[in-house]
Amino acid sequence: MAPETAETRAAYAIGSIIWDFNGTLIDDLDAVVASVNTQLVRRGLPVLTSSEYREVFGFPVEAYYRRIGLEFESETMADLAADFFAEYTPRLMRCSLHDGVTDVLETLAGARVRQFVLSAMEEGMLRSMLRHAGIEGFFEGIYGLADQKAASKITRGEELLRDLGIDPTAALLIGDTDHDAEVGVALGVSTILVARGHQAEGKLRAANERVLGDIRDLPSLLVNEGALGWKESS
């Protein structure tokens, strides 16, 4: 292979990867379920197992809250979000990245793929968590939401593409929910979902044809698809 120089570097089929955070990079499932169950117990409602949670969770979050019995007659979405994050934030700080995440990020960085984060988490908290996890430096751009209401990521995703000059036809979104698949369609980027996060594999496969069981399989998948790698210039 010719030396890797500006003159010999070939274009990638995938030049940019946009990562979801919760459930995709960080394993916060147990922290979320424990926090939600605390909310349910306070309101005299049945608690959820992790499997039940992964079947019922989805966006918009207000609709998911209603599915598990939380009502909005006496509480607002802002009230419930504040209540949830009071429980969740201390637990989140004790969560670890999914196995292999750092190695995958390093592999992609070595292949000179641009990497970004797009999350429904409040942006200040998101940046703090990426720093705490020791992976902030892998990302060229970090886009979260302005508040903790966990609204759709589509608008912020559009801003991410525009602000950082990302070509959607050469971009890949990695997430763990059917909403991530919806975001990918809205942004015009291809999507791979990882079945180790906040939704069951069956829900993911109903939303997107490409589902991985383990994030560690991502680099080899991209290489096998011809979407990642170098080739000599002619």
C-alpha cells in the first residue's frame, strides 16, 4: 500500500459517524430502570423489570410515561423530568461504557473517520459525562438538547450536519432505539442500531434492517461492507 498522505488518501464510503450516547456508548440501563422504578413506587404504581422497560420505552418520552402509568393532571413533563434526573444523575456517574467502546472509537479515529455525538441528554450534562468517561477527545462535535425533557434529536441533528459540514450521504448514525432510526431517516443518513441499550432487539429490527448485538462488531462490519478502509490511488 502506498504511504498514507493527502495525495494518496482515498475517500471513504463512510466519512463520519454520529453516535448516540445513552445506551449506545454508556451502559446506563440499570440506572434508568432503578430511577424510573423509584418514580413509580412514589406514585403507587407497579415497578418494571429491565425486560419490561426495554419493551415499553420510546419517544416521545411523555407518551412512554403515560404507558407506564404516569399522568400529567397534577405534574408536568418538566416536573417528572426533574424528578427522574434527581434519581438518575448520581447513578449515571457510576455507569461504565459498554465493553469495547473505547477500542472501537480508537479504531475509527485511526481510520480518520470523523466522530460526533448526538444525544437527547441536556448538552452540559452530556459533555460532563463524556469527559468523566474519558472519551470526550474522540469527538469533533457534541450536540445535546437545551433542557432535560428528552425531546426529538432531529432538529439538533440538522444543526450538527449544517454546522460541521457533514455529508449525510457519507455519514452513519449509531443508536439503540427506534427513534434513532427515525432520526437517521429524517437526516438522510444510514443507521445501525445496537441491541444492548434501551430497547429490545425485536423493536429495533422492526425499525431498521441493520442491528448489531455488540458494538465491537462495528469496525469489521464496515470493513466487510467496503465502507471503511484505505485503497491505493491509481
